[in-house]
Amino acid sequence: QVQLVESGGGLVQPGGSLRLSCAASTTLFRFLSMGWYRQVPGKQRELVATITSAGSTNYADSVKGRFTISRDNAKNTGSLQMNSLKPEDTAVYYCNAQNGGINYWGKGTLVTVSS
């Protein structure tokens, strides 16, 4: 069982930045692919960015050039640096880790982009 805990959400003005963090409960984290997803009420959860255990990254078109996903395997943590935030980035952001087809999810952290 892998437990994930997100932090770093909050209220930010358009054009601002936030950094989300995800702490994993397992030292096996280095072998897992991880990612960030987001969801707004009434819509499906959508992929934001992923990073494999080898460090290969993938981004949704809507965040390319603005968001950066990273990981620190020594600390069992992942991060999402979000710059140039837009109101449409407002959502609950979830950390995800995958192990052999099994998905693990954090409880989410709310990001609100508003003036």
C-alpha cells in the first residue's frame, strides 16, 4: 500500500505561481511512475503531467510551457511547479503513483486562481 499526501495548494492571482508537493509513504517510490491530475466539479479527472521512474515527462497541452513536474527519489517526493497560472487552472489537484497497474491517489489539494 502506498500513501500519498499532497501539499502546497491555495489561492493565487492570475499570472502567479504555486508549487505542489507529494510525499509518498514508501521507499519504493523510486520505482514508481507518478503524476498529477486535476478535477473540477462536474468534470472528469484529467491528466496534468506524469514522470516515469527514469525521469521521462509528459504534459497535457494546456499546461505545456507553464508547469514542470519533478521528483526527488531520495526524499520520496514529487513536485509540480505551476507558473503563469490561469483561472481555468482552478481545480483540486491529485497526486498519483502507479505500481504494476495499481493506481494510488492522494486526497487532493485545492488550487484556486482568482483575482
